[in-house]
Amino acid sequence: MKNKEYLKEAEKVAEEVGQYLLKEQVTLSAQEVKVGRDIKIEADKWADQRIRECLGAFNFPIYSEEKEGNWDFNGYYWIVDPLDG
């Protein structure tokens, strides 16, 4: 697979996750009022997991604020920060 194909797949999952979060925004906002900041954390974890599931098929390291690990930035890798960036 070529770099443009990797990017295309990353764009697809970003669009999927973004559409879900936008669709659920009213529900998430209502829950945010009830439980404060926790809903943001749960939404971020869900989005991170979904993105990692899709990008994991490419066998590149995935670095994310939601998952700790050895951050060795050699070669190709993904950086995931779904709600913040």
C-alpha cells in the first residue's frame, strides 16, 4: 500500500468518528451537564479506540495520549489525538 492509500484510510476513519461525535453531540452535551468532564474523557477514549482499530491494520506504531507506551519515533507511525487535535 502506498502513502496516499494510508492517508485515504486515515481520512475515512477520521470522518466516521467525527460524524458519530457530531451526531451524538446533543446527547454528549446533555450527559456532560450531568457528569461534568467525564463524558469528554469517555468520548475521547471511544474515538481513540475506534481509530486505533482501523489504523492498526497497517502495522505502524500508533502513539496516543490515551495509551501509554514506548515512544520511539523512527520510521512511519500514526499519532492519534481524536478530540483535541
